[in-house]
Amino acid sequence: MLRSYLARPTKAKGKNKMKCYIHQEIDSVGICKSCQKAVCISCAIDTGKGIACSKECENDVYDLNAIIDKSKRIYSIGTSSKLPPTGIIMYFIFTLLFISWGIYNSMNRERIDYFTLLMGAGFLVITIMAYVRNKKLNLNC
Ligand SMILES: [Zn+2]
Ligand SMILES: [Zn+2]
């Protein structure tokens, strides 16, 4: 048990470090993000977000990064707002309702109905936020 434990480190050393797929004798510095091949420092092309092994893979990695970025953006929009575009119209109607109701109450009671107007303002903010998010999503697709 102890012997096999002691014997392992020297073996594991060579195993852990992958060699470049072109230069079998040189240790790799990373793995191509597109084709998953190990590459050495002279073969690796740094795309800024991951390593590519060739010009073709470099383009693939850029595409991949663009897709990841896009899906990230869509995902973040999806989690913060699950509203379909009709939700924006709904909120806009609520905004108009609360504000007109607030103004109506204010005029009727001859004092400002802060609560209703504030509700309207709140809905206005939600409407704008939902609209901006939706517009961003459409632009990126
Ligand atoms: Zn590659
Ligand atoms: Zn190499």
C-alpha cells in the first residue's frame, strides 16, 4: 500500500502534464477551446478568452465566445425578468391607470394622493426597465 503510494508521484508527473499535439516532446500550456487539443506556447493562439490551436480554431473560438456571451446575456435577462413583451403593455396600462387614478383622487380630495401616484411611478419604472431589457434582447438576436 505504502510502496504503491510512493511509486505514484513520478508516474503521475508525466501523466498530469499533457504534451502539445504537434510537438510531442513539449509540455502543453493549454487546451484549444474549439477542438480540445493540447497546445504548447508556440502553437497556442490567445483569443483573449481561451486558447486556439490553429487559425481555423481561432475563428471557432471567437464564434464560441460570441455565442456564450449572447446566451449569458439572454440568460441574465431571463432570470431577472420572465416577462413576455405583452407584460410590458400590461405594466404600461397599470402605469396609466394608477397615475390617472392618482390625479383623479388628488383633484377630488383636493390633496395629492401620494400612494396611488407612487404606485403609478413604480409601474412606470418597471415598464421602462422591461422595455429597455426587451429592446436589448432584440438588438442582440
Ligand atoms: Zn483546435
Ligand atoms: Zn506545439
